[in-house]
Amino acid sequence: MDQPTADKIIKATHWPRMMAAVALGVLAIFLLVSTLVAFKSYRYVGSGVAATNTISVDGQGEVFAVPDTATFSVTVQEEAKDVKGAQSVATKKGNDIIAYLKKRGIDEKDIQTTDYSVNPQYDYTNTCSGGYCPGKQTLRGYQVSETLTVKVRDTNKAGDLLSGVGSLGASQVSGLNFTIDDQKGLEAEARGKAIDDAHTKAGALAKQLGVSLVRVVGFQEGGGPIYYAKTMLADSGVGMGGASAPEIATGQNKITSNVSVTYEIQ
């Protein structure tokens, strides 16, 4: 059997050392790359690195739009000796009003019963005897009240509809309110203007302070967009006695967004 030579012994011991050195080199490169990636992520994304020098500014944005939807309430109240009698008359008037609204193009989904109540009605009398006047209540009958909330998607029809439901025996027509049916886009526009306003203010402030804006580290919208809806009150006698339909002015609605933005500076 051949004896191992010195050259063979050197090669046998040198190979594992080379492999170990290569492995350590690869591990070192991997750790270096991981550290650089993590540092870059923290620096630009903002996670893991707390901002120490900051400024905060407020911004406001406003958007104006012409309302495209009107809502109002119609109430029918009827009184009778018994509940059935009061319900019969109130139901007849309510159904007539609903039929009229549908005939004028109001969709069934835009007519909603928002209140229905039955309440006893009493007469109160005082009988005095010897300076003592005890009160007495006597049941007079029952009052049935039904309230419908109507959404009108063509604001040009609002005046005629107010007049029409009034002529059909409505006890009260009230709460005419002009809104925008889909206002999410307008809210986003107002918010964008508020953010731009805050950024402009932050840039001016940073220039005055002799610093630079680095990144946004905080944002808050104060209470959400503020929506100003135009509201009018319709008289209970609207449309009765053959009166002409009122002229309704929709005007403009305003949506306001208030934000607070915090910037890191250096």
C-alpha cells in the first residue's frame, strides 16, 4: 500500500480551507447588500427611522358645485274617533301623493316612509269648586301621521312637485334640501387642493427657516370633508288653493377639506 506523500497531504488540508473562505466571502457580501437595502428602505420610505426635526402646516381646499338632487318631506295628518277611521283617510291621501310622484317620474326607490305614528288626542277641562280646580282629560279620538321623504333627481321639477303634493292634501311640506348625489369625487378634489395648499405653505416656511423638506411623516384630515348643503323650508300651504308653483333657486354647494401635514426637515 502506497504511503501518502507530503504534496497529497497539503492538497487534502488546503481544499476545505478554500471552501470555508469562499463561504465566508459570500456571507459577507449577502449581509452587506441586505444592510444597504434596509438602510435605503428606511431612508426613503420612512419605516423604522424616527423623524427628529419636523414642521407641521395646515392646508385648506374648497370645491363649489351646482346641486343635482333635491329632497323634501311630505306629512299627512288625519284625526278620527277611532284609529281605523284616521288610518283610512291618511292612507288614501298618502297613496294619492305617492301615485302623483310616480306619475311625475319619481322612482319608487326615491320615495321612503320615514315616520308613521298613531297618537290618542285628548280634550282637557277644568271644573272649579270652592277654589279647587281639578283637571280632567277626555279622549277625543286618534291622530295618524305619516311622513314621506322624497328624492328628486331633476332639481327643475322641485317647485312643481312641492305645489302638486300640497294640493293633494298634505298637512306639511318641509325640509327642502339640495345636495350632490355622488360627492366622493368632489371630496377628493377638495382634499387634493388642501394638500397642495399645505405643501406650498411648508415650502415657503422651509425657505424662511433655511432648511429642506425631506418627506411627509404625518397626515391628518380634520374631521373629514365639510359639506355645505343648501336648505330651504317649504310652507305647509305650498300649492294649496291653486297657487302657482314656487321658483326654486338651487345655488351652489361648497365642499371644504382641512388637513394637517407634518414634514421631516434637514
